Amino acid sequence: MGMFAEKPFKKARKTHPVGREESLTIFVDKRKLSLESSSTGAEGSSRNLNTTGAVTLEVLHQLAASYFTDRESTLRRLHHLQIASTAIRVTETRTGPLGCSNYDNLDTVSSVLVHSPENKVQLQGLQVILPGYLQSRFIQAALNYIGCKSEGQFVCRNNDCWCECSVDFPQCNCPRSDLDTLEDSLLHIRDALRLVNKEFEESEAFRGFTEKLPVHYAVNTSVVEDLWRMDDGLLQRYRQLETSSKQLLARAHRTTNKLFSLSKRCRKPPRIILPRPRSLHFWLNYALSMLYCSENKQVGVYSEKSRSCSCPYDHPPCQGLVPCSVGDGSRCASCSAENRTRCSGCNPGFTLTQGACRPAVPDPTDPYLGMESDRDLQDLELRFLIQRRDPHLALHGVFVSNDVRINTWFDPSWRKRMLLTLKSNRVKSSRVHMLLGLTLQFCLTRNSTLEPTLSLFVNPFGGSHSESWTMPIGQHGYPEWEQTKLDIPLDCYNWTLTLGNRWKSFFETVHFYLRSYSRDSAAGNKNTSLYNDPPEDSEPSNNIGYMKVNSMQLFGYSVHFDPEAIQDLILQIDYPYTQGSQDSALLQLVELRYRVNRLSPPGGPHMDLFACLLRHRLKLSSTDVMRILTALQAFSAKHPNYTEYEANKLCS
């Protein structure tokens, strides 16, 4: 055995009647032993057996002789001597189920029954040692005792061993204490990862970097990343964070694997909380959050898309000033020193208007009819504001109905007609209105079996009701009603229809037609309802419930409209001021017609809203309207790539 003697110095053996055998073998390297003895001098021979100093042959003889009288103490002394000296090596061999010891600290311990870290038991030929009539029962009893602590029956199949638990010990395969230790270890790893992240966040390198970020114009993660990669001190500190994080995450994965392995036969799954690493993108966005969302001693989360902050608490807000965006095109060339959120200079081709950069060449139809609001809102913002009934978007329409009164209960049988109109063609001739959405709040009595349905008609510029188009709700990509039940004792609902920028359109009056249907559950199917018209008579015996409308609200904005300027364009068709003014007027009218008609509802060709504008807001006759449309068609036909313009007639 390498440097040791080929033959053992001392070997003791004892055989038991049940087939168990114990032996102790001590290998000695006498050359090393003599060197160690000489280095200790005469003092070594005078030490008693309890010392761990000098090792002599006499001491080893005495220990070998005392092995079978006091086995545990002897093995402990041999273990200490083996640690103190490199001259000896001890091998203990035990066979049989009675040869198990809790003292397994020597170099080599060979036993029939050996515990592995996973509590598996390896067989080493016990069936050969015992008589045949004892083999199966004795081996099984030993395995049950050692492998399952007498809490179940030890079973091995397909290279896997486990315990079939008895009724009194249903969790015998589940090492609860080991699992608790591993779960606690995961929690400690998570806390350690939080600590290293917090240390990086509070480090001078990261704090100094955020303090040096530009404040005179808005930056995004790309700009922050470029500045990050140029900061050597920050890069070195971030590499330390990455190294620590990787080590902790590797420990977490190893611990998790052990948890899964030990708990595979537990009835309850383990509680695993894996820490998540923080990527570079997280720290870049966190730097932006500290720059723009750190007011009132709290740090929120910055969103580049909306240029706003999500704060831990609504009050006080964490939102700070976000400077203007500097760049090409419609973005600013520089931000204002007095108010960093507004531009102070624009790029070529754009002009400064109320702190924003707009195209220097205005739209050719802007002097005649505006199309856009001063508020540039996205559809998600519009939907949020309409659902909250924001007063800045609310239009104060006049409610008109011969059938219904606001906040008054009524029988909703058959059809009820309601109008919301702005009457601007009489009162505000210089304004037209854009419809962005509407809301309706109504209540039903608790015993009501009615299902209300609404049909909506939009009159764009006035005139008779027949000159209205029907909202194709839920068709051709058109939005659908959003229904919300109110959390109040009454059976009340909010119905919201958000058109947004895509389906906004002109309107003068919105006609609501309410038609209710009674609901009867179909036989044998609770998920199916049959809708029937309500009975004509409203006798108390046939009463199927009442309804009331609490509120109806339109949302949108008004834009300028100059009927005199459009009249002047029409006059130039017949009486041009100068050479070419007729073609210029026709070109502007063609563009105006296109911009008006493209706000038609979906489904088929555009509606001729432009003809309605001429008919009801300019008060032109049907003959004049037809003459103007014919002139526009003839002018367009002269141009290359001409395609005939189609529009469905709406107004007579």
C-alpha cells in the first residue's frame, strides 16, 4: 500500500456465531515511525494511552489488544493517532447487520451495511454469510431497521431504493429536517444576493455615475449604456457584483437540485424561493429611475415609452422633471433653460410652437378645418381618461328625449329614443366636433329579466335623422361596449365605448335607441339564454322590471372651422382671382374632401361626409353641392394615376 509496509503490523479478528465478523488491521511505516519517535525524544515513551503525541509500537500493541474489550474508545484513540502521525493507517472491517457503528472516521471502514449521504443501503454479500433459512427475513429486517428506521419496508427497484411507509409513519421517505435546512439555506442565499445588490447600489462608483448623468436633456437606456461602458471604475465594481451574483446563484441551483432530489417522495412539495439575478438592463433602467423618479425620498420605476414614473405610493409622488427629447426630426434641438420639459430650439424644417417642434409647412387644409386636438393622446391614455370620465375630454351635450327622463325609472319595453346633441351648427358655427368615446350609466330593478341593447346613430354635421350613419359596434374591427357592474346596492352598470384615434369621427348629434329583450333560461342548459320581445301590455301582473338612465356623457374635442374661407375657395372655382387660383382652390378642396371622408366608419367605401359639411354647415343647396363634387371629379381625372373616387351618399 504505497509507502506502507506490505504486511500489516497488527491484525485482530473475531468471529460471532450469527455470521458476523470483525477485524482490525493496522499498517505501519516503521521508517517514518522511527523518525517521528526520535523527534519527540524520550518524552514519547512516557506518554500514556490517552495522549496523542508520540506513537510507538508498544502503544499500537496495547490498542490492538483492547479493540474487542472497549471498541469505541479504541477507535477514537486510533483516529487521533492517525491524525497526528503519517506513519500509520487503520482499516476496520465489519460484516453482518450487528457490525454497524456510528464511529466511521477512520481511513477505510468496510461494512455490510453502509449509510450513504442519500440514506441508501449497499449490500455486500450478507446473503452469503447467513444461513439460508435466515437470509430473506434477516436481511429485510436489517434493511427496514437501518434504511427506514423501522418506519416502513425497504424496497429497491430499477436502481432506486425507498421505503414503503407504514400507516403510522406516512412521511418516512421525507427527511423533513434536511429539507428545512436546505430551504433555510435558499433564504440565506436570497438575502445574501440582496445584500450584494444593495452594496453595489450604494457604492461610490454607482452613485457617482448616476450623479454625472446629463440633466439638460432626456436620456434613454442606450445613452446610459454608452456612458456606463466608458466608466472604468464602475465597470470594475460591476464585475465584482457579477462574480458574487454568479457564485450565489450557483449555490442556489445546487441547493435546489438537492431539494428536488430529497423531496421526490414527499407528499408536500418543497418551498423553493429562487433568487433572480439583476441584468445590466435592470441597472441601466434603475439609473434612469434614480434620475427621474426619486422625488420625496422614494424611488419609482421609469418607463421610457410613456416618459413617466410608477411610484411605490401615489402620494407624495416620486415623479421628477423629465427634460425634452433632443434629436433629429420633430424632436428638440435643445431644451429650455427655464423649463427643461419644453424645447428652446428646433431642427431644420420644424418651427417652435408652445414649447414643441411642429412642421414648418402647415397642412394645406388647416386654415379651413382643423383635424387634431392640442392634446396628443395615445389610445391607452384615451381609454383610461374616458373610463374615469375625465372632465377635460367631456363635451357638454344637450339631452333630448320624449320617452326617457334622466334619473327616472321607466318601463324599457320596446324602443326608447334618446339624443345627445351639441347644436353647434346653430350656436358655434366656427367649431366642429370630434367624437372619441361615450359612456352610459343605467340601473335595473332587482326583479328585472330584461337585457338592454343599444343602437347608435351619428349625425356628423346636422340635418335630419335620416342623414346619420350607424355605428358598426363590434364589426369590422370597430370597438365593442365595455360593461362594468357598479359595486353599489342597486343593480347598476357602466357601459363605455372608446373609439380612440382610429375610429374618431365628426358628430353633431348621437342618437341612442334602446331596445330591451327578456331573458328566459333554456331548459336543461344554464349557460344558454333565449331572448324574446317583451309583452306589449305593461299590466302589473306582467311587469318584468324597470330601468333608469343615470347619466350619458360624450367625450371628444372641438376644432376650428372657417366656413367663410371654404366659401372663398368655392367662389374661386367659378371666378378665379388670378391665373392658376382656380386649380389651387380645386386642389385644396380635393385634399379637404379626402381628410373629411377618411373619418368615416369601417365597412365598404367612405361615406361622403364632405357633402354633408357643404350641405349643413355652409348651407349650400343640393344643386350647388353636386356641382362642386362634379368639378372636383373632373379636376382629379386630369392627373396621372387617376382612380375614380367612390363615396357613399349620406346627406340629400
